[in-house]
Amino acid sequence: MAPHTRSNLFLFLLICTCLVLPAGADNPSDTSGIFLFRPAAGSVHSTQITDYTRGPDGEVLIATAYGLSAYNGKWSTRHVNRNNISAGLMDDFVTAVEYDAGGNLWIGYSGGLQVFNGQDYTVIRDQELLKSTQIRALQRWDDEMWIATGNAGIHQYRDGIWTWYPPALPHGSGFYEADSLALDSADDMLLVATPKEGAWAAVRSDNDTVTFRQIAKEDGTFGKLSHVRQDPLGGVWFFNATHIAHYDANNGFVMTVSTSDLGGGVGQINDVAGGTDGSLYIATDDGIFVWNDRRVVDVYNRFRGFGTTNSVRTVFFDAKNRLWFATPDEVGYYTGTASQAPVIAIETVTPTTPPTPVPASAVSSPTQTPSPTPTPAGSPLDGIIQFLSGLLPFTAPAQK
């Protein structure tokens, strides 16, 4: 056998030992690696992610445009029940998801709410309770559930009592339309990002009264940051397509990073997630940038095995500190850290039977979009070829 043939064979076998083979393993090992899932029966049913939440038993729940998916080592997805709305989702397009203090699962839609107690679904779409049935965000705050709705400000549910904070009245919310909510547990505040009305904070007084105050004007630099996410180390992250700022009660707003700090080709910022290691994980059109100590310390992209495209739309840390992410083609998670990326360990789960689409007549959401068409997953050889291309200087793409 020629020397170069033996060398190539050895390299091929060596790389094979670094792969987690996609042989239908529902419960992947805890070895540091990347695990990818494409929309199909027995997997996540859509890559269009609207929200994530952590389940009481360590599972992750993912609100999608085609059902509510859950992962605990195996996938399950709930869909609309056309025969009994109390026995399944009221719509396949889920806009928000959150657990309350009693372990009940709250599920938001463009046309109302459901609360699942483990056995039955309670439907809430009475406008005496919800001044708008368009649910934009859900956030638990101690034993309360806070609900951002359409252009009607925000609602609170506590001990069976619904409270509406009217946007334009004294002691109201002060804003009409919220984009997202995040809890600052360190300072016991609820932070609100809006598309056009600046940034707001809900503060609880000693007599348990909640009041809202604007913390950034809509025409100011920080008031234009229209999304907010919790920082597990205290405070929250406000961001838009070009800038990210940290906010807490002691320091106020501190501009942290912009797309220009990330280098050329980023396009825009799509989502952020704060890590318990102090790093900020930034989903962009050019991969996931890991920001720490005022610099980019790592970049996760398709050349590292993070999907088949560099465009990452969402990021989220689950209870096991796995970094979940979604691209237009896959949903996946990463079990490594900012300082140690895997050589390459990819599991691509692609059941062969596609999900059965729900007839349009059975879907109540006017904004319903069809589930993306599953595409065939690559074989282990595809991953090997991709990895080899990164080793060859005359074919390797430029790494940022």
C-alpha cells in the first residue's frame, strides 16, 4: 500500500473515533460535542423558534411555529387537537411558554392562552381577563405570572386574580406593546423591552405594589434596544440588531458590544444568552460569537460543526447548561464551554417519516406558517469530508 494511502486511511479512522454516529441514538452521551436535529417526526418539528423554557425535570421546552416540542433525551411534540381543545394545543403556532410557581405550564398563542396542569388544558381567551389575546411574552416573577399582550400593555396573574396595567392610565404600565420580558433576580425587577416605546422596569414596593418606570426613552440609544434577556449573574441584556447593553439597578445601562466589535460579515445580532461562566453568547448571521473580557474569545459556526449554515437565529441555556441554538435548517445543542470547543462530535437525527401537516381550517392563528420541509441529513461521511476540508490549507475557509 502506498504511503499516502495508508496515511489517508489512518486519518479517516482517527476522525471516525471523534464522531458520535447518528444511528438513532435518542439518549446521546455526555461527551462534549454538538448535537443537531432536523425537523421530522420523532424530532423537533420546526426550526422557527419563538421561545424556550426549562422544565421541572431538566427537560427543555421549545415553542415553535409547528407545535410545542420537548427534549429530555428523546423528543416529543404537542400539536393542536381538532376534536378536543382541552386535550391538546389550541394552535400549532406557539408564541411563548413558561412554567409558573405551581409547576403549571403556560402556553401563549396569537389568539389566547392555555394553562396545562399535567392532565388538562385550560383555555383563556376571555377579553375580560386579557385585554388583548395576542400573547407576546410570558415571565414568572416569584408566585406571579406576567403576560405581555398585543398593544394592551401587560397583565399579572396571582392566586386566581387577574390584574391589568393599562398603558395610558395612572399606575399603569406606560407602554402599549412589549417585545420581551426578563427577570433580574438579583435586584428583584421585571424588565420590559418594547419595539417603539423605550425600556421599562417593574419594581415591587414594600407593600407589594408594583409600579412601572421608564428607564430608557424611545429616542435614546438604549431605548432603541428592543429585546431583553436575563443575565444569570444578575441584571439583564438589552439588544437590537447592532448593539448589546447590560442593565442593572446599580450601574444602569452599560454598552457592551456592537456588530463592529465582532468583525466583518456578521450582518446582524439575532439573539443573546448570558452564560454562567460570565461569557455572552451572541447569535448572528455569521455564527455564535462568544464575548468575554471585552473581546471575542471564540466563534461557533458551520465550519466547527454548528449546523449547515452560519446564520443562527436563537440561543438559550437549559438547566444542564447546554447551549441550544437554531439555524434555518437545524436545532441543536452544544455541551462544551467557551474555552474548549469539541474536535467534532455531531449527531444528526433525521427520522424518515415527515410530520403530518394540520389542515389550515383547524388552525386558529392568522399568522400560521407551514412547517419547514425536512431536508435529508448528511451521513457521517459528510461530516468527515467537512472536517477534512478544514484541515487542508488550500480548501479551508477563512476563520474569523
